Amino acid sequence: MADLPALDVLLPLDAPVRHLAPRGDEAELVALFADGPVTGVHVRANMVGTVDGAATGANRVSGSINGPADLRVFRVLRALADVILVGAGTARAERYPPLDVPPELRAARATLGRPDGLELAVVTASGALPDSLLDTDRPPLVLTTGSAPSLDGLRARIGADRVIVADGAVPGVVDPRAVVAALAERGLTHILAEGGPTLLAQLVDADLVDELCLTWSPQLVGGPAGRVTHLPTWFEPARALTLRHLLHADGVLLGRWQVVRLGA
């Protein structure tokens, strides 16, 4: 038995539990999640999944498997970020709008030195994005390839400064390392990746993710839904995680994990 680890019981029913009551400024949650590095580039991912491993419900979007507890952390993580990074498929399916930080969280954001505006950055190899995302007064940053058919049209439509070519060694494929480097060059060093599963897997595979926040929704949905990471190949090697903390509300578990970087 000496080779087996000890188990920590994180939620004993007969022990005192620290409660983080909802409050407008979410000061306690902000303090809990804002203890990361203050310099350099930091990539944090935030995802939700069911107990049986599905990244969406039957409607193919995450909205059917999250809830109020997840929303509390979701709002705080966004308030702590410089930029929200998503794949084009997720932006379409989840109908991303231009992003704003709730007024009650802006003071905490300012205290941490984050910019007033919260940027949205969308990764798309083809450059094809919905009109609802492009035809606004605050279009996203678009990270695409030099061979994207709509590259010139994108530049004309949202401004050349909003279109970033992030080519890598494989023609026609957006390089996640180039994506993170391009955002950092713009001063967007606190990056919150919200999926989808393919983009997250690419970021992990490139050894770019520092932290994963994962909510487990207490549901079993079955079906063919994918997991929170998706690649046709296994990670080589598998990435180790270190638990930072675990939150709970009404059967929902919200874990925060440090990713053990290969280059560390």
C-alpha cells in the first residue's frame, strides 16, 4: 500500500465550510482567482463539462449544462482577463457578442491594472465569421492565415489593425504559438481561452496553457458530445495537473488546476 497516495476529503459534511456569498464586486472570488503571476504571458482556460464528460448538452452549446454557480466564476474570470480567446466555431455556436465587464467588477479590474475594455479574439483559418460579430462598432481581433480566402475582405471590413495573420509551419493552419505571441505583442498578456475543445487542445498541445478552470455540471447527457479537449491524436506526453482549489454549490463542482508546463 506504500505506493498509493493519501486522499484528501475536500468537502466533509461534518466539517466547517467556508462560504463565499454572492456580492456585487465579488471581492472574495476576485482575490481567489487573481493570485497568479503579475508579469509575463498567462493563459487560463475556462470550460464546463458534464459528469459523463460532455462539453455540451444535446443542443450542442454549453448553455444547457452550466448554471448560476458557473456564471459567478465565469464573470470573475472574464473581469480578470485582457482578452477572451475563442475558436470561430464556438463564437458562432454560442453567439458571442462584443464583450463588456459588468460595472460592479470594473473597480477590481482597474486595481489589477487591466485595460478598461475587454477584447474578444477569434481564431479562424478560413476568415469566415458571422455578420453579427463583424458588423459592430467593436469587432473582434481576428487571428487567421495568410491564405484565408476572405483575408482582404476582412481587412476592409473591420480594419487591417484588427486582422492578425498567425501562420505556422503548416500552410492554411493557424499556429497557436503565433496567436499567443501576437496577443502578447499588443499588451494582451492575460489570456482567457473559452474553447472550443479543438482550440483548447491545440493550446495545450503547444504547451501554452498555464491554468484550467473546469466546472463539472451534475448531469448525464449521453450522446455523441465531445470532451473539453479534442484532437485526433493523444497528448504526448499527457499533461499533469495540480489542484489549486475546488468550489462547490448545489452539486456543481468548480475546479481550478495548474497545468504542469513541459518547458517549466
